[in-house]
Amino acid sequence: MKKSRLVSPSNLCPCESGAAYEACCKRWHHGTQHLMAPDAPTLMRSRYSAFVLNELGYLLDTWHPDTRPPHLEPNPPGLKWLGLELRNHAQQDAVHATVEFIARSRLNGQANRLHEVSRFVRENNQWFYVDGYFVQKPGKER
């Protein structure tokens, strides 16, 4: 398994909150609040940061066991995550939520965009990613 990318505590968090990684997603990835994101949008941001940083264990630990794959592959060489935009989120009840987002990346000079609505569920005080559907088929940036 590829090691996670190191981030200086003073670097801005990949989730684009505007906060330093140390004060933002690191607490969910490795800190005292490990795996305890308080809501679905926060979990979505922390999962995006985990994708950027190759925190594969965190991604699996926050993926619901009913839909979790057996393993994840690290980012391919040359992949650069370019940004996350949370478009919308809805809390259906105390334990179900959805988050619509757009994640942008570039691989081998080709810009890509992933526009998805993700479903989340809260069990035993932990939010989990369940699954999602594409608002627009993933692919090349237009």
C-alpha cells in the first residue's frame, strides 16, 4: 500500500475549508476525534482530503460495511486533485443525509470532473459513506 502524502501542519487543508490541515481534517484522519466527523458534509470533506492524501485506511473505515470494497488502490502517479466544491447537502433525518459535490482532478494533462450525490448514514455515533450516483457521468472537463 502506498504511503499517505505528508502535509505540513501549516499547509491549508485539501478540503478547501481555508483552515490549516492540522486544525481541519487531520483531527478526523488521525487525531483525538478519529472517525468522528460530526455531520455528513464534514465527513465528505474529510474523505476528499483522504483521497488527496492517499489515506486509504480512513476511506475504508468511513465507508459503510454493507457497500465497502475489500480494498482501494492508491492514486495513480501523476494524479493531481484540483479542488472540491460542495454544492448541496440535505439531512433527511437524524441518521440519513446526502451531499452533492464536484471534485476536480488532472491526470496526464487531462482535466477531469466528478459530480456526485453521495448518501451517508450515522450508526453508533459515526457517519459513514454508503454510496452515490453521478449527476453527470465522470469524465473530461468541458
